[in-house]
Amino acid sequence: MCIGKSKILIADHRKEYEYTWLDVEEISLDRFFGIYKLKIREKPHIYFSSYGAVTWLFGDVSDMGMIIEKMKRELNL
């Protein structure tokens, strides 16, 4: 999985699927386990881990975590 400011790439069984942030219905972080839950329109939930360290107090402080938080604010996810 790759997350950028304009698109999300998901690899599934040697196939890559590209989505925009407008396709995202929900994204949330379980701070206890350090796992994200992503819901894309008309697809089942996708679970993935963070690339950086996740703390219970601060959450995901990696570059990916900052991009996710910024896009969540901008798109009201």
C-alpha cells in the first residue's frame, strides 16, 4: 500500500489498484494495535499497518500519518 497526497495505491495478489482520496469513505487508526482501517467505495474494508511508530498518546507521527490526518481534515472523513 502506498499513500500520497493525491492517490492511494493498493497491491492485491500482484495487481495494483489506484484510487483518489475522493474514493475513500472512511479511514481510522486503532492506536492500541497500530493498524489502520480503510473503506473505499464499493470495496470491503482494508486493514494495514503504519510505516512508522504508532503511540497511544500521539498516534501515527510518520509522514504517512501526517498525510492521512491532513486529508481527513480536508475531506471531512
